Amino acid sequence: MDKDGVGGRTMRAAGFFGLRDVRLVDVPHPGPPAPGEVLVRVAAVGICGSDHHYYNEGAIGGAIVDEGMIMGHEFSGWIAEIGSGVERLRVGQLVAVEPAISCGTCEFCRKGHPNICPNVLFCGSPNHVGAMADYIRIPAENCFPLPEDMTPAEGAMLEPLGVAIHSVDLAHLKVGETVAVLGAGPIGLFTAAVARLAGAGTVYMTEPVAYRRDFALEYAADAVFDPSAEDASAEDVVDAILQATAGRGVDVAFEAAGASETPDQAARVTTPGGRVIVVGIPNDNTMTMTASVVRRKGLTIKVVRRMKHTYPRAIELVHSGAVDVARLVTHVFPLDTISRAFEVVNGYNDGVLRAVIQVSE
């Protein structure tokens, strides 16, 4: 990192310096926005599952973290400065930010799929600075103004909610269809909630952490099964879901755990001709399903890559009260306690669902 920012100005940021080593540092201030950009004073940033991967593994697949990388991509903030040519935003406005900056010119962007743009810059990844800092420069088109009654923490939760919306979009869910969601972390919980809004009949979930099973039952699920129990009454989650559906299986299974066994479980609990939507990121960068199960059932398998064109719907769902994202924000930490925040998230301590870093007020 350079020692000084523009005009010698610096700011605070959360830098990654090795496995389980995230700490507060001074970094260069990003300076004034370029044409078409805005400078955002960051308000709130969620600690996402991908941040968890970087923290514990130093990489997600081939995306290897550089020392000093600023993390964070689920965020909201206030417009601090506006670059030339930006007309729809105003200084002081609270916005949620789409963290994926697609090129807009490649084949996939032109087809309307910016989420798979091969040239994308993604905040808080090895190829672009993240939002766990006082300020960030971002294209104005990535900013979405929030209603006056929406909080910064709710704005930060629009990114994982957007992933859930995109996941349900990929499933082409029909009214009354049965759903299984494997994993009751924030993405799984939001996916279950959105599936319910999209018309799902019965929603089953699986989750090894007891407090998350309890929360899932209150939040969106009809039944939640424990994949980790080892005593005589232990539930085999595949058998449990099959029994609950009279042996038929569910129409759609969402894999949202990122565990080594959950993709195959998703295939096994899905009815012939059903759909499997893989949302989670596996720790070991491999995904395994039993070929005979997938083939004989004729399953459709889709893999979720972030989201696309979901922020307006996400804002409306939260603003209308259709999805309560605030309930998942169980912990709020100031930026100067970033190390403690990651420790709590990494250890699943104190009933944490989503921890949010409050950068400014």
C-alpha cells in the first residue's frame, strides 16, 4: 500500500494480512470521484460467507487474497461527492451498493448477464478494493437510493437478499411446489423467505447449528432437520425429507451450506424431474453429486453466480415488510473492533446470524 492518499489524506480500513488475521490499518484515501463515479462514505458492511472463506482459507478457488486487501462487499453508505455526469444521485443520500462492477461491453453483459461478466471487478475480492473502510469510490450506476425509513444495516443486507432472489429466479418456482433449503445461514434463510413469497408450499430446511434451526422455524421453515446429530435418534436429513414428502422428494432443492456433502444431499432429496440450485461455496473448491441419482432423476442443476438486476426488487421487499432483513442482523461492531467481529462470526459465537460492521453514523 502507498503510505499517503490523495494530498496525503488517509482513512481507516480493515486489511487482510493472513489466515484469520484481519486488522484495522490506515490506507490512502480514494480521493475525489472520476466522471460517472461517486464517493461513498461507508455506513454499514455485512461480514459475508465469502469473507469467511477468505478469512479461513485465503482464497476462493483461484481468487487468492493479497496481503493488505480491504474486505467487504455487502454495504450501504452516504453519497459524499459526485463526479461529473452524475445526475440521479445527491450528496447526503443513503444508498445500497451493488458490489459487482461489470464491464458492460462483453458478450455476457450485452446478453443481460452482468453477474457472469469475465471482466468484473468485485468489491472486497482480490481484484478490487472492498468497503470495510471509511470511503470507497464506485460507479454511480451501482448505487441504489434507499427509502428514508430504511436503515444502513438493512441497506447492507440487500446484497445477500439479492442473491436469494436470483436463486429463486433460477428455480422457476411454481405456486405450491415443495422446497428444501440446505443450510440456514443468512443466504439460506433469505432464500427460504423469498421462496415462500414466490408461492412455495412446504419449506424444509437443514442446519447443524441449534440456534439457527430454532430461528429458521420462526422465520421461514415448516420443518428443520439436523444433519449433525450422532445419537440414536439422529436424523438422516435425506431420509427425513423423503419421509416428510411421502417418499416423493421436493420439487426444488437449494444448496446453501457450502458443505462437502450438501450438493449430493440436494440431489437425493429432489423429486425426478426436479431442480437443484447450488448457492453455497464449497470449502474445498469441489462439488460432488452421485451421477446415477442425477441422471436417473433427470435433474436440472443450476449454479448461482452472485445476482443480477435484483436490487430494486430487494428494496421493495424490505420497504414493504415482505422480507424482514433486520432480524438477521444479530450483531453490530464498530470498525475498530473488526478483529473481534471476525472471531465471533468464525466461531458461530453468541447466536450470530449476520454481523454488521458500523463504519460511520
